[in-house]
Amino acid sequence: MTYKRKRHHKEDNYRRRQWNKKPKTKDLDQIDDDMKEENAQKLIHQEIDFDKPGLAQHYCLHCARYFIDDRSLKEHFRTKAHKRRLKDLETEPYTIEESERAGGLGSFSVAKKRKVETQECNSILENKPKEQKMEN
Ligand SMILES: [Zn+2]
């Protein structure tokens, strides 16, 4: 009896942990969309947002995460999580076209591999303060 109760309790905890999982981040196909030049520029150079960590000025495009400062963003670039993500993004997302090809319509082609590199970390340098001292 005791054993059973204990076990149930454990499961309960486990389930609760599942609920409390990290906030859901973007799906890989959404990130793929973000990686398009125009979207990427918009995301990396976001407007200052006081609700986001680091005022939304330190964003990792590939992981869809905000960082509090340039240093933590750079540190993140060196983490396993980030590198794994880059690798995941190297394979282009599965398309309907592709599944048709796999299903015998047209010729089969292997999912394209592409080089995904960490974004340049120069947002700080470019976001110069708007009010520049006038030297008269
Ligand atoms: Zn990242």
C-alpha cells in the first residue's frame, strides 16, 4: 500500500514537471522563416522592448531566445544547445513537394543541406545611441 501510494505521488510530480516545462519556443519551420534575410534583420535589430530580457537587443535567431546582454548571447553561441540547433537547421524543413517526390511523384531528392552560421554579433556596434553629442 505504501509503495503504491509513493509511486503514484512520484508520477504526480513527474506530470507536474511536464506542465511546468519551459515556455514553448518557436518550431524549426518558423525559425526557418525567420532566417530569411529580411526577417532576420528585423529580429536581430528589434525595437527596444522593456518586456523582453535585455530589452530585446540580444536575440539568438536560431534558438528564438532573448539574452540579457551581448556577453550572454556570445556565451550562448558557444553552448551545445545552440550548436545542436544550427545542425538541426541545416536540413531544410520537410515540404509537401518533398513528400510527393518521396511518394513516387517526380524524382526523389535528398533534403538539401545548407550551411547555417551563427549570426554576426554586431548589434551593439550598430545600435549607436541616437543622441550624439554635437561638436560645435
Ligand atoms: Zn542560439
